[in-house]
Amino acid sequence: MKRLVFFVLIFGIAYIANAQKVLSKTETKYVIEAKSQLVSALSDIDMSDSERLRIIQRSAVTLKEYGQPAVWPAGKIPLQELMDQQFDQCKEEIAAMSDWSLKLENKTLDQKMKIINTMQIDVIENQVQILIPGLTPVQLSSDVISTVFGINIVQGVNGGKRQDAKDLANRFKKLAESKELIKHINMLVENHRKSLRLIDEDIELLNKKVLLWKKAFVNAYNGAFTFKGYEGAKLNQNSVENSSPLVGTWHYKEDGVIVTGYTFNSDNSAVQIMYGEKYTGWTWEAKGSTLYLIGGNGKRNSWEYRIDNGKLYLSVEVNGESVEGLPLTKQ
């Protein structure tokens, strides 16, 4: 009988010693915030290097303190993926515009006008997207449009400003009439080639920085101490899921094609959708009625948002007035 009691006591002590601690809701929040801030630091192209390094090291320490594994991304970080996307997109657009220039070179004015009339021009945020049948969509910044075509594009929301698109189409027609269209398209090609060289230089520099950031993360993690009893601690599942009504995929469609949209994940990562193409590397957060997006198109953006009858509306201020975009429907 004594042996049985002794065995039960030993077994019970061993079970208690090996029981995995579950973090409190507050502690789980600290861990989730550390992971989210790390993602932001590895995604936000506008963040200063000093702030990025501070967040990387602080996140590593927090994870170690609460018994969590190191979570440095396997493979490339979001910033590297973003830069690769920009490089590939720029190359494709150079090829598309060069091909377009060659096709127009021997066309009559009537033929050029027909091609221009088939173009689809959309102003989305501070970008202009030109779709020419049979060619890769071309995205141009408002600065490039202003420099090459002399048109001031006002920053739009979602579907953008239709008048701006109409003005640009008319500008193409006038250039075709004056036999200056090909010259201006070639100016766009040259502008893209310069951008491609700059992106390549940025990628090379970024790759060197990532090695330093990862080393700083590992050193901070290894140099920190785990709180007593927190080794291998589990997150409190009641605190893990993001309960924001924004979580999910929202989009606006035309003719069955997603013109613009976003996916807001519960881990605060986000995906931008434009004409069926998905662009990763974004993070999001909502404070009050303001939605913040970091990364994705390489910039930090903010909108006032509202959800009404199952539709998401994003608005920005233009010339002192609030301009609301097209309604996004939840998928």
C-alpha cells in the first residue's frame, strides 16, 4: 500500500512538473503584439532602420521571456518579397510598353485611335493602371503621369477618379494626332528602366540589411531569459483570434473581375487585390474608425472606414473634402 501511494505521489509530481503553462489573456496579448510588431518591422518600407532594429530586438526578448519560439520568417522577409514583386513587375511593364510602341509605329491615325479606345484606364489610390488588350497591365505613379503627360492626378480611392482617366485618354489621342504618342511611350519606357536600376540597387542593399537584422534578432533572443515556469508556454486561445469586423476578404467587382479589394487576416497580415492579382507583404491595424495599411504598395496608407449594410467604405481627404470610394463587399 505504501509503495502504491509513493508511486502515485511521484507520478503526480512529475505530471505537475511537465504540465504546460497557459499564458493569461494579458500575457498572450503581449506575445501577439510582439509578433505583429515584428511583422510590421519586416514589412514597413517607410520605417527608419533605428526603429526597425529596436522593434526586432524587443520582439525577440518578449518571445523568449514568455517561452515562445523564435519566429523569424523562413526564406525572404515581406520587404524582400515586395521588392522582388516590384522588380518583376517593372520588367514586365518595360516589355509591355516597348511592345506597344513597336505596334503603334506603323499604324495609321485611325488604327491608333482604335487601340486607344480599347484601353482601360483606372486611377487607384495614387497609381494609374493602364490595361491594353493582349499586353501586361502597366502601373504608373501620379508623379510619372504629371512629368510625362502633364496631367495632375488627384489621389483617388478604390475605383479612383473617372475624370482623371478620361483626361489621360484624351491626352493619348492628342499625342497620336500630333505624332508624339510613340515618343511619350518611349519616355515611359526609359523612366521604367531607371526605376528598374534603382530597385535592383535597393534589393542588393536590403539583402545586406536583412542579414544584420536577423543576427540582431537571434542575439537578442539568445541573450534574453525565459520567466521561471514559462518554458514552452501555450497561448490563451480565447485571446488569439482577432474579432475585428474587418477580418475577411472585401472586394469590388466589374464583369466578374475583382477590380480592387483587400484581405484582412486575423494575424494582422493583409493582401491587396488588383484586377485579380494578389500582392502580399502588407500588415493592417484599425484604431477607432481609422484603418492603417503598411507595406503592400511600398507606402503607409490610412483611410477612414465604415461598414454599412455589409459594405466596406474607405474614404480619404482630397482638397479638404472627404471622398468616399466604391463599396467593397465581403466575400
